[in-house]
Amino acid sequence: YNISESPLFDNNKFEAYEVIFQQSKSRIIATYDANGKIVSSFERFYNIMLPPDVMAVIYNQYPDWTVHKDVYLVSYYRFRDVKKIYKVQIRKDNLKKNLKIDVEGNIM
């Protein structure tokens, strides 16, 4: 998204701009500086199809459990590494566990 093409953009008026992109199962909040460069973003995606590495670690460590819900989170700050994490709730009978798993499939 190019914020500088927005009719609301005026680099002499504001120090930063926050833009929210939203759909039924996702939300992205992006912050741009007065020059139109992205400074940070936070992304949240609900109940997505988990990657094979993530599914494999869940089913290997919790073989009789099922995935009940999940959230994929991505956070970006300029000049830092991007953080990506899956928060997954698994259930078995009347039990539930909340897991945090990185993109390589490591449970944190």
C-alpha cells in the first residue's frame, strides 16, 4: 500500500499515519512516517491453515489432541527482525492447552 497516494496524506501535517486493513479473519495495522515509509506493522490472522511443520510438531507431541483454534501473528518494526508466531489452542476431551509455535515448528 502506498500511503503517499492517499488523499489524506500530507507530509507537512502529520508525523505518522496509522492504516488499518481488516477482513473477517484478519487485521493489519500499519504505521507510516511523514515520508510515507512503513515504520511498523502488526498482523493478526485467525483460524488459518497451519503450515505442515507446525501441524507436524503438534501431532507428534500431542497425538490425540485436535486443533481448536489458531492465530498467526506477525510484527514488524523498521530496523528489526520480523517476528512470526502461531498461537494454537488444542483440545482433548475436556482438556485444552494453549501453545506458542514459531514458523520453524518449535514450541516456545
